[in-house]
Amino acid sequence: MTLSKASIIALAALLAATPVLAAGDSVPLPHLRPANGPKANAGAAAASAVIPPAQVQIDPNSPFTPAQQVALANISAYFNSFSLMEGDFIQIGPNGEQSEGVFFLRKPGRIRFHYNPPARLDVISDGSTVAIKDGRSGTQDMYPLSKTPLRYLLAASIDLTSSNLVNQVQEESDLIMVTIVQRGAFAEGTLVLTFDRKTYELRQWQVTDAQGLNTSVAIFNTVTGKPQNDPNLYRVVPQ
């Protein structure tokens, strides 16, 4: 199935039909909707031990409940417990198109999504630039990492207990959804990160652009800490 431009950019947590950015502009963000596919991270070991509620400093002025603050502290601890991750992904695009592939992550700032055939696509962040390489057309679109929501996933450390970053926390029986909203002069969007409620592992994210188009990316078969020896894995070559 041919992948839409919107679907490709949303995988990189960018937004569809992104124009040239002016100084100070920000690429819109990420809403929730479970992806259809294998359960993300199925069978993967938890990246870090769960923090007992008694060890979490509860802020009485926080907009989040004590239970939500405990969950956000544990999610932050999970994110900050590893610098290397790899696994498989399934992407569901705005029009229901489905694609899959493998991803590699090295914090801070580096990630690569490689699509399985028939797609000939790679999405690469080298720490400062996000490149979308289309092997079929021979083109490459480039964006500043600092202007995309990928900066949240790829930060060396993150504190999701801050209401300055997180807008909403939703809880289900086995999942926790954390919503981050980005607003700016250029456009706006929403990023929803979905985590396992027991292990706090990341299972999927969903990007909603300013037009309300959703793209979900579920990750599974993930491994953390595995050495990555390819020096060109996160290399972006300007064209």
C-alpha cells in the first residue's frame, strides 16, 4: 500500500502538509486511539523498577490526582532508565493505511524508522535534524528536531509530572494515556503517549494534526540496552 505524505510525516511525529517554517515557528504535535495490531511491548521486561507511592512526593497543588502523579513519576523513571531501544512498529495512517517496520533509538536525540517493503522509506533523527528519505522518489525532507514532538521521546531526561508539559492523564484498566498539547503561532496539535499501567512501558503514540487527522504508531518486541554498532545508523546526509 502506498503511504500518504501525511502518514510518513506523522510517523516522525511531524504533521501532514508541513510548509516551510519561519523563525520561531513550531511544527504541530500529537490524540489517542488504540492502534490495530499486536500489543506493543508484549513480553518485554520492564525497563525499571516501579516506584512505590510512598516514595513519590505528592504536590497538593497539582491538577493531577495523587495516583496520577505516582503514574507520571513512574513513566518518567521508565523513560529516563534507558538510552538505547529497538523493536518493531506498526503505523495506522489517517485514512486507515497500515505500514510496518523496525526502529532504533539512541538518546539523546537519535532515532531511525525503517519501513518494510514495498515502502522505501527511512525516517532518521541525528540529534539535531529529522530527515524523511523516500527511496522511491529519491527525495529527502528535513526538519529541525527541536520543532517536532520527537524531542519529548528523545530527550536525555524528561519530567512528565510537570503540568507545564502534560495537559491530561487518562486511565484505563491496563493503560495510561498522557496528553501533550503544543500551541503556537504556526499551528497546533496533540501528542498522546500510551503506556502499560503495570510496567509503565511505552506502547504507542498518536499524532493529531491541526486538521484533526490521526496517525497511530504502536511499538512491540522492544529491547533496551542492546549495543548498536552501525556508525551510519543515525547519519543524515544533506542532498
